[in-house]
Amino acid sequence: MDANLPIWTPLSVDISSSNLSSFQEFVTNKTGHKFENYKAFHYWSVNELSDFWECIALFFKIKFSKPYNYILRSKKPFYKAEWFGNSMLSYVKHIERNFKTNENVILYRNEKQEDKCITWNSLFLKASEIKNELLNEGVKKGDCVVGYLSNHPITIAAFLATNSIGAVWSCCSPDFGTESVISRVGQLKPTLLIAIKEYSYNGKKYSLSERVESIKKAIPTIKTILYCETDFGSWNLNTERVISLDSVEVEYDHPIWVLYSSGTTGRPKSITHRTGGMLMEHYKAIALHQNLKRGDRFFWHTTTGWMMWNYALGALLCGGVLCIYDGSPSYPNLNVQWRFASDKSIVHFGHGASFFIESMKKDLQYINENRFPKLKSIGSTGSPLSEEAFYWLQKKLPRTQLISLSGGTDVCSAFLGGNPNLPVYAGYLQCEMLGASVECWNEKGEKLKNETGELVITNPMPCMPTYFWGDTQNKIFKKSYFKKFKDVWTHGDWIQKSETKGIKILGRSDSTLNRKGVRIGTSEIYRVLDSLGEIVDSIIVDLPNKKDHSKLFLFVVTRKKLNSKLIDKIKNQLKIKCSPQYIPDKIISIKEVPYTLSGKKLEIPIKKILLGGAPAEVINYGSLKNPKSLDFFIQNREKFII
């Protein structure tokens, strides 16, 4: 295929009817500005921040119980910017505006392939019951309520109940071990823990009772544990009662939830988001950039410990139907969630890039356009989606738009994402999202075009954290985002911007490889390896060497035994498609690649371990999805110290 041609182009009728086009027309009527193209529209959005965000508020009819007396007060450094001053509003009240009696709001399936349809009536009845229990336990506005819950409708109900009181929500998924939960939610000094007693994953059942008691014992502020069942025995799924949560209004900056960094090298950062910022960002990101319309069925595979769970709540804001799958995406096989999407006529299907790459490697025959007649978009995030996966998915589903997102827990949204009015090019994210002033800088802080550099954000966004919980002087906050360039947010991604195709993510900038002056992102290496059917997974590490500057070690998981023929094939492909400088000095077979719970490869911690760092000092085992995968690197690291 010609890499200079788009793999998907929107139809003119779909462009004219998109939410983004409606918003652009609204802005033109409101401000008098006319925009030749999306580039001009985006330029306006990041240079006229007050006008842009006020238009978002007006277009989505955001209701302020106490009106704002200014939109933005800019300050330096810009994380001190003040938004929608003195206003008050409620996240849940905006969800409740979409309440439709006896209509489904959640479609649920678990690993046993048991389905439940949750109506607005039954969801709000359950949320009301939980709210009453919270109030009886003395929970009030500003208190922290934490969850140890699976991806189940009860978790949605628990969040609605918590938010309706004005309390602060935070949640860990059951795959987090006891110490991982304590290191996260313990920072918040929560008053109440909502938990389940057991959960199932990969066909196995796990008990949580002992873990929950250990958590309560370790966090003395927790006075009460509220246990929830996951079998729907306590739900009235047929109720026709119309329940209002009578949610309290909170200040624009009032914390809505606390999310956590991966914590691979230390205590997780407690990233605290503001209510108003999340409300407005989720309307913008999901309704405009993913083009979710009222009644659309929205699915994103996630756990409750990943920011995509919170992001998916935005589907409820926009009047969508939230589809939830509680379980492993590959049990009993990789077709299971594709089948869920087909059975439920899902319109927007989101997952981690690794899932789509694995689907491609296995060339799943289940996927074809006849099974997904209503599928408008596929969303991908977590890591860069390879060009090969773009081509494969587009061939399987030619009418479906592929939307690759890049952002993260830091903003509970994306800086780069989709656009229903623009073409899609393989390997590229379509655009900078409205209101996100994304630039590509070199080490000197100079703006680049069609070159590779750091992803920076040069203006504030209301979805940026209001603070890190407990970081009273903002020391950790400043170190995390504003250390490299003064007064500019450095996100840690290495990108390349094309004037015509969009933006390519090349990997994390702190793991960028630099061999004899040739810089390359690790994702470019993985993209080549992902195209080889013999390779299941891989991770690459560049270790310094005084004599040769560095040696490149490639660790691979293979379907069959690694032999000289496959080694030669790998080297040849990397030579042709990347650079001769990136032919590995050694290729080593391993059983599995270490990952964080949020699906990130542990390139930097592995490098530190191989260079002699004490594992306990460079890695937090509780942050890992598969901690035993580190054993190989620890036990064999003397072979790599050079």
C-alpha cells in the first residue's frame, strides 16, 4: 500500500453531520470566526482559550448552579491557571440529564458470558441505595471514598453515589495486590472502602476478603467497609421508579477523583482532577473527537484502576450506552470481546494497542465487516499502534474509522486523537485535539516541523491536574511536568508531526535510543517486530559501554524456539526498516515481557536492573502485571553488565 495515501477517508455526508462540524458552526455563529480547515480551527482553540472553553460550555449546555465571573486567569507557571472562577456545578447531574425511563444505560457481560441489561431506573436506584449507606456512615463533601472493585455496574453506581455527595472517588482494581492498594489509596486517608469479596479472571476465581481486611488494618482512617455483591441479587432490574440523586453542587476545582501514576520506581503519584475540568474535557473528547452521539453504544476495555474507566464515564455524559465486559480479553480466546462487540452492536470499540496487534498476529477470522455493521470507530491507546495493525484492521473493517489516542492518567484524556472529518493515515494519530496546544520541541526548546522531538504543551488545559494529593508545595508536580522546559508541560513522549498525515508517537522520550547519533523511538523497533509472525512480544534495552558507547540487547518472546535463522531475519528487518545502527548486538529469548498494570513495558527499570541497580530500589513490584517476569533479568544480569 502507498504510505502517502490515507487508509480511510470520511464521506462528505458524515462530515456534515458530525458533532465536530456542528460545534464548528456553533463557534462561527457565536464568535464570527470562520475556519478554512481543522488546522485553522485548532489554532483558534489554543490561542483564544477563554472563547474556546466558553463555547464548549455553551455548546454542551453545561449548567452552572453558580455562574462563573471569569473563564481563565492565566498565571506562570501555567499550572496555576484559574478556570471558571467561583462557579459551581455537578458531574453526576449532567449524567442524570440523559435519564430515560426504562431505557438501557449499561450493557454488561462477564467471563461466564452472562449478560445483564441495566436501565437508567435500576442504575439510579442502586446508586441511591449506596448513597444512603454512605450518608449513614457520615460521608460528606470532600471526604475520600475508595473502591476495590472490578469493572461491573456496581462500580458505576458507587461512583455516582460518591460524586452525588461531593465526596472524592478513587478506585483500585482487584489485580492490584494489597501493598499496591495501600500505597495508593492510603495517601488519601479515606473514610470508607467499598469492596467486593471475590472476582473472576482468566477463568479463575479469586477471594479478596483477606486482602480487604489487611487494607483496612493498614489504613486507620477507614472506619467502614461496604461490601457489594456482583451477582445482581440486590438489584431491582425491572424497577420503573424514577430516582434522582439530588447531587450537591461543588466548586469547579473541587476534586472529582484521584488517579495514580504507575509507581514503577517509587510511591505512585496521586493525580487529583478537578470536577469542572473533567466534565468539559470528556464532553469535548468523546462527543467531538470520537463523535459519540446520543444512543451510541460505547465500549473500552479497561480495569477500574486505569484512567480509561473514568474516561469511559464520559459516554454517559454524552447520552451513550456504556458497554462493560468484566474479565480477560483473551479468555477463553481472543475472539471473546470481538463477539461481545458484535452481539451488542457496539458503535465505538476501544482497547489497548497490544490487543489489536495480537489480533493481527493471529489473523482472527472472526473479524469482518458483516459482523459489525454499526461499528463506526475503533479506538486504540496504551501504546503506539503499528502501521501493520492499522492496515490489517482497516482491511478487515473498511468502513470503520481507526482512532489512536495519546494522553494519559495525567489528564484523564488525550492531547492527540481522532477527528471524524479528517482522513486516517497508517501509523499516525489524526490531529492535535481542540484546546491542546501540542508542539514538538528539540533539546534547545525550539519548535520543530517534520522532525522528531519532545511532545510539549505550551498552554494550560482545565483537565490538567489541580494538584497531586499531599504535594502541598507542588514540588512533585513541577518535577513531573515542568523540569525540562520552564513554564511548559513536557509529557515524556517522543513524536514526529507531519503537515499532512498527523502525528506519530515514537515512544517514551526517556527510553529513546541514540546510537552513534541516530536517534530512534523504541516503538519503531517494536513496529518492525510486530510484523513478524514468529515474534509474540519484545523489549529492547540500550546499555552504555565505554568502548562502543552502548550495546543493544533485544529480548523476544517467540512462538517457536529462537534459532539462527530467526535471529538473522530479525536483524535483516531492523536493518532495512529502521537503521543498520539498530541491529541488536544480542537477541535473547525470554518467557514474557514485564508490564505495568496499565500495560506499559518496563524499559527503564529493566535497564537500571541490568546496570546493577538493586531491584527493590528501582522497581515497585506491586505496580507490575507480571512481577515474576523480572526474575530472568535479575538472575542473569551479570551477563549484561558491560
